[in-house]
Amino acid sequence: MGADWVAATVRARALARRRAGSGASAVIARAATLRDGLDLLVGTAYEPRVARATDMVAVERATDETVLWQLRVLAGWLPATASRLCRTAAAAFERDNILVLAAHLGDGRPAPEAFDLGALGTAWSRLQTSGSVAELYAGLARSPWGAVDAEDAAALRDVLTVVWLRRLADIAAAARPWALAGAALVATRTVLVDRAEPSPRLCRLLRPLIGSAWEHAADLDAIRSALPRATGTLLAGIETPLDLWRAEARATIAVETDAFRLLRSALPGPDAVLGALAVLATDAWRVRAALASASLGSGHSEVLDAVA
């Protein structure tokens, strides 16, 4: 790797060092109020955006904006030939913009300001001017997100999420286990929590990752048997579909563990940058979970305790 990758990797590691971390998140979770929890973020990368937050909706937005800002900063350090990595990572925020716009066009609900993707947008600059759901779907069909059928409308988040996971796995081999876990969680929630018939496109998107046996699973034992061995122990110990949040938390921690390994051991290059991006994203997840507990004054985070 050249000097440009060395500089990008140094910057990535520097950004990752400004995370709050698991220890600070545990302290925040024990805060008596949301305000007390937010005060504990002074001096971290989150401070400029969470300082004025008064509820969890604002907190979630502020932590997301922090991650996106870090992503845009890091993109500026990457070699021009590596722009796909950050653009693909940023597609998660583009997905959220699309979902908000679809809801606004569909039922007129107020839409928050879209995430500012800057040069990291894939199709948002064109999609954001859509004047109807039909126009939005037509724009998606002409973009890397692909066609959306009427049957996909109820599960639009899942469809776009799986498209994003596949794009991430295609651009970064180290992210494939994360994509497999994410796909398995989408499939399990669809058939066992939502009790929904997966749309044809969702099935087509998931099959290259986790096959098709899950599509007709009636219970957790059946879906555990249907999922590929590569999903490992993701659903181990999950006794009812309502406990799926534990598997989701477990998957996030697995991503964090892999990310730290990449960040610390990979040579300067895309794997180290990918590790930094994932560390920052999972740190934001920890902070949100901790602040949610502080807002309730519960003295601990059930989510963080489950993966401690």
C-alpha cells in the first residue's frame, strides 16, 4: 500500500480513539437522567451534536450524524480509487433518507431533514426530488438500490437493508460475516416476529447469503436448522422470537470484535479503514443504548448487560 493508504489508516485509527468506549457507556447507563448521561459525553466526538438533545429521538439523530460526519472526514483522506468503500458504508444513511421520504410521500407525515451525504451519496441527489411514491420507486429501479415492487412496500427497510449488506460484502470481504448475520436477523424477524410472507424480491436478495430453507420455517428450531453454519451461534439460547433483540445485540458485538481486530492488526489499507468505520458505528450503538437507560433512570442497560 502507498503513502496515501498509510495516511488514511492513521487518520482512521485517530478517529476511532475518540470513541466513548464500553467503559464510558457503562457509566452513562448508570446516570440518573438523560441530561446527566449527555454531560458524560463532554470531550468525545459526540459532544457537539448531542449537547442540545432533550429526548431519545434527538439523541439517535445526533449520534447518527456524528458517525456520518466521521465517515465524511475519513473519506477525504482515502485514495480516490477507494471512494467506493466510504460510499458503500454511507449507503446506510442514504437508505434512511429513502425510508423517510417514502413515508412522507405515502401518508404525508412530517419528514426530518435528510442526512447530508455530500459526495458520498449514491442516488440521493436524484431521489430526493421525487414527488410521489411511484416516482421514488421508479428512481430506485434506475439506481443501485434496484426495483421495488408493490409487495415490497411494507418491508421496504428490510429490502434496502439487505441490498446494502450485499453491497458492503461485495466491496469488503471482511464484512461478509456481518452481512450473513444481518441477513439471518432480517429473515428470522420476518417469519417469526412479523409473521409475514417474505416478498419475492426479499427472498431473491437473501438467497445468495443464507439460502432459501428459512422461508417456510415455523419456529426458532426450524430456522436455526435452515440458516447456514456460517451464522454460527447467532440464535443460540434465544428461546422465543421476542428475544431476538438479544441476537441483534450479539451480532453488533461480533461486528465490534471483528472491527477491533481489523483496526489493530491489518496493514494500512481498506481493511483497517473498514475496521475503524465499524468501531465508530458500534460505539454509537453502545452510546445510544446507554443514554436510553439514563433517560429511564434504570441504573443499567439491559441491552449492554446482555452482551457484557
